[in-house]
Amino acid sequence: MLDFLLALIYPKRCVSCNKDKCGYLCGVCFSRISFHESTICPVCLRGSIDGRTHPKCRTQYDIVGLISGVEYGQVIKKLIHKFKYKPYICDLKNTIGEIFVESLENNELFKTLVADSQVLLLPIPLSKKRLRMRGYNQSQLLAFYVAQYYGLEYNCNVITRIKETRPQFMLDKKARFENIKNAFILNKSFKSLIQNRTIFLIDDVATTCSTLRSAAKTLRRNGSGDVYGVTFAKEL
């Protein structure tokens, strides 16, 4: 009842065009979303047939593939900005989550991998400072949404961010890799959980994939199986 009354008093506006009483995304703006079609190698950032890391780019502990839902167009950019920055609209998790799973339903690599019962979903963690400021981890909310939808195992405590990094969007490609280097550690009590497991690292946006690759190395050095980045959007 309270939610109903709040909706009457403060109707949701489209975060893209500001149209009133239509929810967080109107039909016109939704139609402008481009579901992800092109796939890239997350190491060299060049085209890859299915999003897997090129054989020549693979190293022992690197990420093995990237799955992204939508292109980082203007509508998606506004959605993510309102989700991650002031006014911090946490409720967008449902709108973004719905779009996310709809896009994953059409991804052949994702569908092939989820058929493996050993898949484990892990969100990219925030630093303590940024978590206090925002009040929630957007990647954790998305990981939980996807895990519930597909009935997959999920854990938000396996890796921890120990390095207070600068916002990645402020940096060029080279600086991003240095910024995120050695930013994550494995919580040792969960080491047995990841052994030889296929891991999906969930994040909101893939840009240079430096964050995903850093987290993947932490997991693979501690005995995990293949690690894939699975992101809502791709800015590439």
C-alpha cells in the first residue's frame, strides 16, 4: 500500500527523456536500446566470434571471455548513471535487471555455459568507501537478480577490493590497468568454493575490461576454473 501511495504522489519518470508516469523507462526510449550483437576478446578488445579470449591473447590466469547484454548508448548511459551516481536510484535494479536477463536469453555462449551446474556468480566488489557513499553495490544487485532468474549459485563475499581506486571513467586505457592492478584479494575461507568452478564475474559496464581481468587473475591464481566477464553493457 505504501509503495502504491508513493507512486501516486511521486510518479516515476523515464530516466532518459524525463517523461512522467511511465516508469523508469518509457517505450520510446526502450526501443532505442541496442541489444549486444558484436563480440570482442576482453584482452585485445578486437572482434571475437563468440566473445571468448583469442588463443593468442590467453595467458594462464587471464579472463577467458566476455558476455555483454547491451551497447552503451545514450539511454543505457543515463540508466547506469542514475543507478551509480546521485541521486542513487537503487530501485533501477529491477528495470536494468529485466533488460539484462532479456539480453542474456539471446546469448548463445551464456546459455551454453549456464547449462553447467558448476557455474558460480560473483559481483565485482566496491571499496568500503564507495560502498558507504552509495549505500549499495550495483554489481551485487545485478548479480543477485541474474542468479535468481536462472537459479544459479551466487556469493558476494568471495573476493574483496583492498585498493581505493580512482573512478575508471576518468582514466585512459593504460592508466586503468595500473589503477586496478592488485586491487582484489580472495577471502581464503571461500577458496574451496571456487575450485575448478566456472565463474561469472558480474559488472555493470565493460570498457577496457581491466577491472574484470584483475578480478579474474585473483580467482584463477587461487584455483578457480574458467572466468568470464558478464556485464550489463559494453562501452567498446
